[in-house]
Amino acid sequence: MQAIDGFSKEIKSMGKIVFVGIWILSLFSRMAFADELISPRVQTVAPKPFFDSAVEEGGIYFGPNKEWWIRPGFEFKTAFDSNVNREPGGKTDSDVILSFIPSVELSRKGTYFGVESNYKMSYEQFLRDADQSAFNHQFREWAYFTGEKLTIKVGEEFGWTRTYATSEQNERRAFVYNYVFPEVIYKITPKTSISALYGNYVLNYRDSILRDSSYVTNDIGGRLYYHTTPRLDLYLQGSAKLVSYYRSDLLDSKGFGIYVGSLGHLTEKTVLNLQTGFQGRVYDNSTINSYNNWAGEAVLQYSLTAKTDLKLEAKRGIEESVYQNAGWYGVHRFGFGIDYQMAYKTKLETKVAYQNNRYPRETTEGIVTKKRRDHLVIADAKLTWTPYHFIQVAIGYVFQVRQSNFEKFFNYVDHVAEASSTLKF
């Protein structure tokens, strides 16, 4: 009876938190909400480690001082997708997808040198449409070197995958991407530092129909840091950007950005990663609209209680478009999430987000020509049970919808239900 009463209290407490979350969401918009929209690129305002904690339970320690740690794992996932190709109503194709995902994590923690890496190889088997089945590879790495005055950080994310490349597309596409972002920081005084930044991002479509949309971006710039506290940095950043397309120079562009931002803990319970400022872009093809506007990205995390974490995300900026005459589309995104640690080693994660895509030029679909406008909503919930540190069982549900002014071509509704079990040694 005590266990039942305890679980009942957990449910009531969770209900109050969900109500507060919904009320906060209503301040952002009267429309529906959703989760992070799919993009292969790392959506961070600055290079940072991929793993929050140093070392989890389990794994194998090795090295002279046991500073190295390795942990292999395997995940099996089953999912039902009601609209695999994101088609309008009446044309949808559903499928059952089996995923087999071996992985390995490797890390080293030291005073002067550290590294964290993660490799996943997955095979997705579509039971109804076998042509969609594919192997996927993802590799992430973060390394740092810290001296008395000099700090070097390097991050990388690589993927060879088949999925939805951007939020403007409907079909799953095969592509390779690689994102490298080093930073060299030199401490001038105990309170100030300067740094050199570089980012190289490659997106290469494997499908011949989209080869002309493959591109490379190079960002180079610098930062001036002010170390407000040991856990909070403020900075001023200037950068230049060059975008080059593989087979067509119509979409090549040059740009710049001037930003201010913050990284770290505002308080013991609050973390804010923020970057905002002015961004400009000019295309070599003068018929494509240039972009000169305010842009920003922010992630706010707040520990409401010992069991509850809140997360707010927002973004305003541009993304590369597959349309030859558009070049780019504007993105406005708002998101909200709640992580709640329940009884019996159970965790509930919920996320919702809304995104609006706006195109600067008219495009033609069928016999209709106009400026495309999309409204996207994703909402998902995941319940995870971890009876032991090496075993995890989860169930989840994802709801996705897109409303476009090209109704017959881009509107879709999708429901995904999935269950997974993970073993980490």
C-alpha cells in the first residue's frame, strides 16, 4: 500500500508540473507546439562536450591511473511509422521499422587533456518497403587540451545516413555530413581571454537528384571572452562565412556575423547558452535575395526541483534550401521540454516545438507559383525504465504535422510509436 501511495503522489506531482509547463507554452504561441526539428547539423551555439557527465556507472577502466574508460552497448528498437514518406492525407505509406544499433563510448578525463567519443552503427530494416532499409553510421568526438594560458578544443560529428535531411523536405535522403569545430583560447588576464574559431561543415547528398544541393560551409572568426564567474562566460564574436556548392555556383555565397553571447551557469540551477546578433549573406548570383537581419539562438535549462528539469529553446536565422532560385529560407523555432525523474528508476521526458519556415522568393509546385510558408509542429514523450545501470527499457510516441500554403504537396501528419531495449556493459 505504501508503494501505491508513493506512486500516486508521484503522478499527482507530475500532473502539476505538466500543467505549469503547458501554461508557460501558451505564452509563446496559441498554436500547437513541438520538438526539435530534424537536422543533421549540430545545433549548438558553441562547441561543447557531447556527454553531460564524466563517466557513467559500468564500463571498463584502463590506463596507468584508470583515466581511460570504454563502454560498448547494443540497442534494439521497434517502431511503427504511420507516414514514412511524409505525404499528404490519403497517400500515406506506413511501415514497421526494426533497428539494430551497436555502439561504443570512449573517454579520458585528465587535468590537461581529455577526450569523449561515441560511435553508433545502426541497421534500419523496413518490413514493408525493403528499399528504405539502410545502414547508418554516426561518430562524435570532443577533445581538449588545457595549459596555464592556452586551451585548445576540437569537436567533430560525422554521419553516413539515410533520413530526412532538412525540415523542408518530405523524402528520406541518403547523405554524408561532417562538422568540425576547433577553438584556440588564450587567457590575457584572469578575467579576459581571446580565441580563434573555425567551423567546417560538409553536406553531400548521395542521391543523384539532389547532388547539385551538396555544399561546404567554412566559418572563421574570433571571440573576446569575459569570465564573469568561474562557471559563466560572456563573449563578443565576429565571423566570416563562405558557402560553396559542389556542382553549381548559383548558390555560392559570402556572409558575416557579429554576435554577443553567454556560456554557462547563471545560477546554481540555471544554465544559459545564448548567441544573438546581426547576420548578413550575399549571393554570387544577384537574382537570389541577400539576407541582412537579426539572428539568434538560445538554450535555457533550469532545475525546478531535485527531480524536475525544464528546457527552453529558441532560434531565429536561416538554413540552406534545396530550391535553386531561393538559396535560403528563414527559420523561427520555439521549443520547451520537461524531464521528470519518477519513482522506481523511471524517467519521463517530454518535448514540444513549433517552427515556421519562410521563403524569400516565389517557387513553383505543379501549376501554383507563390512564396512558400510552412508551419511545423513536433511533440514527443518518452518513458524510460533503468532497473540496473547496464539495462534500459523505453517506450515513446512522436507526433509530427506540417501545414504549408502548398497544401497538396507539403502538408502531412505523422505518428510514430516505438519501443526499445538497451544493454550497456
